[in-house]
Amino acid sequence: MSENTNILVVGIGGQGVMTATEILAEAAIAMGHDAKKTEVAGMAQRGGVVSSHLRFGQRVLSPQITPGTADVLLGFESAEAMRWQHMLKPGGITLMNTARLVPPVVELGLFDYPEDPLAEIRKTGNKVVAFDATSIALELGDIRLGNTVMLGAIADHLPFSAETLLDCVLKRFQRKGEKLVALNRRAFEAGRAAVGEAEAAVA
Amino acid sequence: MAAVMPIPAASRVLLSGNEAVARAVWEAGVKVAAAYPGTPSTEMLEVISTYPDLYAEWSVNEKVSLEVAIGAAYAGSRAFCCMKHVGMNVASDALMTLTLTGVVGGLVIAIADDVGLSSSQNEQDSRYWGRFAHVPVFEPADSQEAYAMTLAAYELSEQFQVPVILRMTTRINHVKSLVTVGERAEHVGAGFTKEPGRFVMVPGNAGKRIPLMFQREIKLREVAEASPLNVIEAGSDKRVGFITAGPAYMHVKESFPNAPVLKLGFSCPLPVEKCRELAAMVEQVVVVEEVEPLVETELKAQGLKVLGKEILPLQGELAPNVLKPAIAKLLGEPVPVVSERLAPAQIFPRPPTMCVACPHLGVYYTLSQVRNLNISGDIGCYTLGAGHPWNALDTCVSMGASMGIALGMDKGRGEADKDKRVVAVIGDSTFLHMGMQGLLDMVYNKGNVTVLLLDNRAVGMTGGQDNPGNGRDIHGEEAPRIDFAKLVSALGVKDERIHKVNPYELPVLFKTIRDEVKVPDVSVIITDQPCVLIKDYHKLKPFEVIDDKCTGCGNCIDVGCPAIHVTRRGKEVKPSGREVDLAFVRIETSVCTGCGLCVQPCAPKAIQHYAPVSPIKLVQGGCAA
């Protein structure tokens, strides 16, 4: 049972967290794994917290990742990446978008947004790679590509090849035309490169 | 709505529990499927409606949906209805007599318990209905089982002419896992046979059906004892054996892979002998069930020595991080200490909020500006009005309850509330679900309540489903559309007390509410702008804040739109000597849809239409929007 891979994808409602996790699940299944995907989403469509759990391996029983056992945390938003650090196993890695999405309760002055979520994560001793997925997507011309950038970012941190994941991503866009397929391929590679470069800089 | 691709038979696909049930309903040859949306059950009917060769409908409430299914089953066809746990409370009146008549065509009722309250007003255990109504209950543990048990439930339903409850929980409905699907089998209905002794439940007839119900239950218990859905799985660690069902089974297997387990799939009537069999194999038995101790209590009454809620919580999911410490403690093993490392970071909460440009924003901003109101609320997106910055909703109990509770607050007001005005807030779909009767009661009993009927033409919170208020059926095709003004008029509200208001016109809304709360009568104010997430909504040119003009007053923040962000804060000393906080803002133009709500309270006119400096392409929505 301990052979399962646990991937936690976090962000806020509307960012595409659940779709990204579903594509990761499809890739795991394409590799012959059993897989389960589950969310703690609540009324997430309304800008709430979303944490999506993906477990895959020979056979998956409980769909939930137990705190302290996630292999990889893919964070679509800075503070959310920080919020869920406790889910990582010792030695687990966080791949996070540096975007900050500030909720109304903070704008109203009722709470503070952490000044530097990345620094807070580093303090925990967990490995973390940060990159600006939102800017990468905007540079490619459409903020909606952020989702694919995030999937590219995790591509080299999975127990299967990046190409398998890329195939599953592009399959989603096949019916929407060559142009979108090409754009998403670029977004995927850009996310992958961003993480690669950030890791090389640390090493 | 979930996009459904035609899935070929024998393929193995990733499906949620809801999608798996939908597939099985179609394969079982079901002819009629009905439901009212409710998290986490909604996608079952959404997906069913995309399959061919069956009739699917959004009913106005769960009781009607069950009655529609009952009619189809009486007519000999296979029928399906589904609902969230609280929906069954509404439908239960029909269920409690349906159990006496039984069915002809198979009838399965899927009930989705929101264990963990991800999107509900309470946590309930729907397995009680099986005991209460003396009908069988199946409990799947993943999508494959949800699929297979739905098919098995139709067989059992027809074999015993009994409706079967499929008890699901959020962790089944919304978990995606692999399912091998099959082919559709046609089901040919027998047709309706007039049989008053069975279908006309007057006392003389019903009394004769009750003994039959109990005889049926005895036979069903025998079937449960032998059912392949109830399996003992041997294990080498015999210190504790587990009796469990549903998602809790997966958690038990994950946590204690070597323990003997009785997995209950057909859990009501309870196969007590099977439970005894497990008990004889192990040193002690722990019953792991979400939520209530139903199996545990029944086994104790049968003289079995089992443990359950003495060591496990009565609320929430029984995940491995709950089970492992509880069992370790029972066995006298060291209990794993939850280290600080395993606690979530203590940062700001991110509660769900209303969408950018939501028409409800105008309503709650206005309600927050009117003094001396007690506001009776209801179930829907507008329940969020209880949160910041509006704090303008004071009660939320059950679907349609805003009406009766408002009348009760009016009639039961004490001296302390004599100057308070009572307001009720209800959405279009909730009003049609169960609010109409409350309004009728209010009119009939001469209440003094101002009702805000927020018609956004959708069941918003569950994803914008259609309803009789928006003129579209479950397939998005044209359907008769109710006229809310005429409807409330027909319920007896005086025509001069009925107002239709655009919720984006704040001065009109404010004046209408302020005027109507002063009138000692029933008033209905209908807001008429669509949910921003449905196709009826049209985006307008976005706004931006002219930085030089912003005085930091923060009035626009009180609207509560998530597109407004603070850029810097400051303090100012007023001529009176009072120090006030300042918050200078910007608008996220990429998500602003130009509703204009924030423009209206902005005194310095600092919010103007967005004029991009360079001609960059404007994009909407999507990641990090």
C-alpha cells in the first residue's frame, strides 16, 4: 500500500485545480496504474480553498492523502501552497506558482496575507521550487494556459515520463484545433523549463 | 455540466461515483429519472440527462422527484431518483407509504450524505431511512461498486417489489476511480394494473399491507445474510476485526491491511449472523460506520460484544488519520503523536464568496446599509450574505424556511424587537422548491414581512441548473416559464406590494426596501438579473480605479466584489479629531465584467471605464484569473 504515489494539487475555486488533477489521473491510468482522485472543495466555485488529492499505484484503497504522506504538492497559489505544507512527507517537494490571490476577507482588513509564503515554506525545511506560472501564461498570450504551465511544472516530478502527461494534456485540446494544441504544448514546455531552471539555480 | 463522451461497453474509465451510477441507470434500462439538484448528488441526474432513450427531469423538489419516480415504477417501468441527504427529509412523506405499496418496475433512490459537511447545513445518516421505512440499503465503497450495486439494486427491487436505497457519501459521489462499464439492456415495463388494494393507501388497504412489509423484511434479511455484497475478508492479525461499509471500508483496509474485515454492501436489513461469524474469528470487533452507530446499536441489541462510537467520532469522515490512533489506543499501543509538522499552517481563511458582479452583491450591500432589520435567510448562494462584508443574513435552516421563520419572527417578536423590521431573503429555485407555501401562509395569516425574491434564473450554488423560473428544461430546451410577479400575486400578495427591481440599481433597490419595510403588510421585491455563471449573463466593459482620484474611503470594498483589491492602506485624521483607516484600491480589470455596483458608492468618482494604455488583448477567466 505504501507504494502509492500521492500528489496534492491546491489552489482556489475557478483556477482549474480539479481539471489539472484529473489530467494527472488520466496519465497515471495510461501507465497502467490504479488511481483515485478526490477533492475537499466544498463550495469552491465561489473562490474558496480547493485541495485535490490524487493517489495512484498498483491498487489504491483510501482516496485521501493522509497528512504527512504527499510526495508532491502542486500549488496554484502562494498562500495555498503554504497552507497545505503539513500534507507533505519528509523530503516531499512543493512546486508553486508565485501568484498571490488575495481574498475579500484580507482586503477588508480582517486578516493578513502572509508577506512571503515562499520564505515560510523554506522555513519548514521542505523542498520548494517557485515560478511565475501566471506571467508565463500571459506571455504566451492567454492566462488560461496557466493550468497547462502548472502541469508542465510537475512533469519531471512524476514516476512516469513527461511525454505521457503531455499526451494527456494535448488530448484535451485535440478537438479544439491545431493552434490550441501547439499553444498548450508550448505552455507545458515553458512550465517544465521554469521548474528545471529554478532547480538548476538552487543546485 | 459534466461533459459526457459516449463510453463503449467493456471499457475501463475514470468515473466519479455520480457518473458511475448514471451509467448503471442507463444500462439498467431505466425509463424515468428525476431529481432536484443538491451537492453532492447533482451530477447523477446531470449525466443521466445526457444519455439517450430515457426521460430525465429536474423536479421542483425532492418529494415531487420521488413521486414522479414512483408513478413510473407503478406503471411498470424502471425508475430512478436521487437527492442529497436533506432532500430525503422532504421526500420522506412519499417514501413512508411507498414502502407499503411497493413497486412494479424497479425503483432505486440514491441518497448522497454530505459526510464532512462540504456544502450542507447539517450532517445526516440516510441509512436510518432503510430502518424507518423497512426498505433495503446498499452502500458502495467506490465508483465500481456504485455502478455494480445500482444494477444489483434494480434486480432486488423487482424481485421483492421494493424500492432500494443506494446510500452514498461525498467520498463516493465525488471521488473518481476506475470503472468497467457494460451494455444497456432494454427493460420492458409491464404496464399499470389497477389494484386499489395495493395502490390506494386508505386505512383499510394500508393496514393489510403492513404485515406484508414485515414479511418482506424477514426475507430480505435472509437475502442479506447470503448476499455476495456482504463479504468476510480473512486477515492474520486477529486482535481486532472490523465491520464496516462505504468509504470507511477503504479507510479500514488502508489502515489495517492484515485485520479480518466484514464488508457490508447490503447493510439493511443487517446480516446479523454474518456479523457473528466475524466476531467468532477475532478477539474483539470494532464497527466503523459513518455517521451514526446504527450497525453498532443493532449488534449490541443482538447481544454481540462490539465497540464503535465509544472510540470513534460521531461526526465526520473516518479516515486513516482518525482510525489509526483510535485503534492504537484500544490495543494499548503507543498512539502516534500528531506533530506540529502535521498541522495546517495558521493563515487567513478563504471562505467561499460571491462571484465578481454577482447580482446578490447589490442586494446584500443594500441590506447592510438599512438599519433595524432581522433577516431570515434561506439555502443557496445568497446564504453567503451572512459573511463579510455584508453580515446581512441572520438565519439559515432548511429549504424555504426563510418564509415561515420570518413570519414566526414577526408574530413572536418581543418588546426588544418592536422597532425591528422582518425581512426574508429567498432565491428563485428555493422559492419554487418549498418557499411558495410559506409565502401563502404569510399572506393568509396577515404577516408583516418584506420578502426579497432573488431571481437569478438558475440553481446557482449547485452549478446553474435550470428550473421552472428560467424557461429551460434539463436539456436546456425551451419550457414554460413561471412569472414570479403573477405567482406571488396569485398567492395573495397585493399588487401594489409587488416590485420588480434591477439589483444593480442601488438607489432604487435601497428606496424600495426602505419603503416596503415600513409598510405593515407582506411585500415582495423581486430582483431580476441573471447569475453571472449562466449564459443569460452578458459581460460589460470593465472598470478601473483612477489612482489620483481614489481617496481611500473604502466604500467600494463594502460591496464585497472579489475584483476589488487594496493597493495600500493609510490613516487620516478627520477635522473632528477622529482617526479613520484608509484603503486605496484597484480593480482587477481582467475579471471585472462592468456591473457598475462599486461605481455607485464611490464619492470621488474614481471608478471609471477601463481605458487600456496600450492595445493589449483582454482575456477573461481561467487560471489565476
